[in-house]
Amino acid sequence: MNVCIVGTGYVGLVSAACFAEMGNNIICVDVNPKVVETLEAGKVHIFEPGLEELVKRNTQEGRLHFTTDLKDGLEQSQVVFITVGTPCGADGRCDLKYVDAVAREVGQSMKSPKIVVDKSTVPVGTADHVREIIAGELAKRGEDISFDVVSNPEFLKEGDAVNDFMKPDRVIVGTEDEESAKVLRALYSPFARSREKLIVMGVRSAEMTKYAANCMLATKISFINEVANICERVGANVTEVRAGIGSDSRIGYSFIYPGVGYGGSCFPKDVKALIGTANDHGYNARLIRSVDEVNDDQKHILADKVKAYFEPQGGVQGRTLALWGIAFKANTDDIREASATEVIKDLTALGMKVKAYDPVANERAREEIGHIEGLEILESQYDVLQGADALAVVTDWNQFRNPDLDRIKALLNAPIVFDGRNLYLPERMGQAGFAYFSIGRPP
Ligand code: NAD
Ligand code: UGA
């Protein structure tokens, strides 16, 4: 099948590479010439395990192409995916400017019937909105070319995106058109081999499914974070509580790891967007609003612990914190809405110096938050410890899980660790001579 994918970021490039791997001919379009140049040179501009080799192989074998010109892509394809960003607008609602721009260009340039597939995460009603834009542009040209707009939300997670795309739990196709459903079913058949994995539903239900899924996962995280905060106050241990509740198959173990709050380009903005959509339709989404509020507070919890610890010793001003992990989670270079940024901002605002290290996100961090006064980003996990007053662990990278405790102790001014991901056993840290503070567990 010939497919055009517009927007070559985490979702667009992964989808493109995986569709190409199954023998389809894919043309990727991105407005950013640098992105296209990089991809044409056989390199991948984002860190995503397994993606580069997939992109390289399929490019070399002639199934994957890159361009900045949407017209090129459109001409050759029956199916056009929209996979551009849908950031949070100033009012917390989803900003559709990139989706609108693609819809306009599609309407202005298409010469033959198309199935336009919205894979970006967009508020309920966006497929109708995209349909209106395309129809309006066609009318301006005096053209009457048939097209359908399908919702096909994506559920991959960064760091495991290729795997998620190749073996999805489900594929959601929102359309009322039988022909569109047939084409999408054929395109996804190598990924969703069992019939039940591909669920066809109404367009609005498909759009809502994406928000409901992300908000449910965010709810689990805010819930366990709230439980952790209560555990700290009543002398319980959230790790034990997690095992106790996760063993109930109705609850399950996943997505109930407490920490420094959820970050990333999706949960924070999607939770806010659903609150906005509900408001727009006269509904006050109280539960989802609380999920958002709990998370906003949780992002400050580690900095609060650091402040509280140093308070009796004259505060954090003039002290230095070593910080491990800037990415919003392990296995990605994405620092959008990362909790580390909040920790850094909170403490540097009080005059503390922060020396940070991330295994892959250092370069991005320099571009996006490198300007923060008092922040220094170093290239080694252990260099940041030299002369620091404490260590804070913010991202759950595997390489932080079993560190050389003697070396940490020798490099720090004093053996103090604030663990925002509960990576270490309190007993072990205590035995090794550390003052150790984690989330929802007794020190
Ligand atoms: P991204 O920022 O990584 O990539 C978006 C790309 O679109 C950029 O390369 C940008 O240059 C390009 N672009 C913008 N306007 C364009 C235009 N008019 N024409 C062509 N290209 C254009 O975004 P992402 O993280 O891949 O997210 C895309 C969408 O998918 C969002 O709606 C997001 O919520 C959703 N989503 C993301 C993930 C994820 O893990 N990142 C998972 C599921 C769903
Ligand atoms: C999330 C969803 O998992 C994907 O299904 C979805 O497609 C995607 O959002 C999206 O819509 O973009 P992602 O943001 O890549 O994927 O990462 P997650 O693994 O879900 O983690 C999100 C945040 O929650 C991270 O900051 C992570 O550290 C935090 N988290 C996750 C916890 O604090 N505790 C947990 O138990 C799980």
C-alpha cells in the first residue's frame, strides 16, 4: 500500500518505519528541513531503541522516503496519516494549529480520493473539523473529490515505541465508512492478526478512547502518589502496599509505581485537554482535575524534601545538588514536562547549584533548559557528584539502579540521597551509611 505520513516525530517516524517493514511504500513529510535532511542521511533525530536500524533498512530497500513537500506525498498515496504535534495551548486546551495546517494543505493539493487518518491525539470532534477544512479548501478550488477522515489514535509509549507498534494491545479505527475500515484493516493486518485486536467504532468514540486511556493511566499514577504521600505520614511503606493491592487482578501491578509525578509530551497535556473539552461541554471533570492537581504538586515533592533536609542547617543556598536523570522517564531523550525540570527550577531559584547528568537527554536538556542559572549539565554520572552536598535521582534509567555506593560516598560532601523513583532498598542504603529519602517509604 502507498501511504503518506505527515509529521515525522516519535509517532510519525515509528509508524512509518513499522508500516514500511511490513512491505508498504511510505513517504514521510515534515516541515522541518533539518529533520528530513537527517533522516535522508540515514540518521534518526530522536532516541528510540530499535528505530534507527528499522529506518536504515527500509530506506535502503526503497520502501521509506522523506520529503518536505506534502504534494509529493499526497500524489502517490491513497492513505494520508496526520501525526503532527498537538501541544497544550495557553488556556490548557489542545492547540490544533499544526493539524489545521496539514488539513488545509491536503485540501489545497489533493487531486484524487483520499483516506485522511488522524493519528495525532486530538479532542473529540476534530475529525469533523478536519473534514470541514478539507471540504472548504476543495470548494475554493471548485473541486469535488471524495475523501474520508478516520480517527486512528496511537497508544505507543516512548522508549518501547517500536515494540508497542509492532505488537499493539489493540488498534482503534474510528470511521462510519466501510471502505475506509477495510483499507485500515488491510494496512494493520500484520500487526493486529487476531480480529478482536482491531476495533472499529464511531469517530467520536475513537477520539474519546485515546483521552480516556491516557487519563486512566494518569489517574493510576496520581492515585498511587497520593497513597505514597499518606504512607509517609502514617508510617506505612508504599512498596508493600503496591504489592498488596497489585496482587488483586482487578487492580494489577502496572502504572502504580509512585514517583515524582508523570511527565512527557502526552499525559500532562491530554489530562488538561480532556478537562477543557469537558468544560466546553458544560461538565466539570472533578476527578480528572484532581489527577492533574496531584501531579502538579508531586513534581515538587523531591525539591521539598531537599529543602526540608537542609532547612535546619541554614537552607540550600550556596549548596550543590547532584542530579541523575533529566528525561521524563528512562529510555528516551524527551524532556518535555519532565519532573527534573521542576526540581532544578525549584532549587536553583533558592540559590542551590544543580549539576545534572542524563545518559541520553543531555544534549536536548542543554538546548531546552540549559539557560537556567545555577544549572550545569555534565557528561558523566559520577562527575556530577564531585563536591556535591547530596544526590537526587529523578529518572529511572537502568544504569542508576545498581551504582557504586562507595564511589558515591567518596565523591559527595556527605552521604545523602533523595530518590524520586524508589530505585534503592532503604535498608541497604542505611547499612551503607547513607541518609536516604524516597517516596512513600520510611527513611
Ligand atoms: P513530535 O513533536 O515528536 O513530532 C511532530 C512532527 O510534526 C515534528 O517533526 C514537526 O516538525 C512536524 N510538523 C509540524 N507541523 C507540520 C506540518 N504542517 N507538516 C508536516 N510536518 C509537521 O510529536 P509526537 O510526539 O510524535 O506526537 C505527535 C502526536 O501523537 C501528538 O498528538 C501526540 O499527543 C500523539 N502521541 C504521541 C505519543 C508519544 O509517545 N510521543 C504517543 C501517542 C500519541
Ligand atoms: C504514555 C502512554 O503510556 C502511551 O500509551 C501513550 O500512547 C502515550 O503516553 C501518549 O499518548 O503519548 P509515555 O508518555 O511515552 O506514554 O510514557 P509512560 O511510560 O506512560 O510514562 C509517562 C510518565 O508516567 C513518565 O513520567 C513515567 O515516569 C510516569 N510513570 C509511569 C509513573 O510515575 N509511574 C508509573 O507507574 C508509570
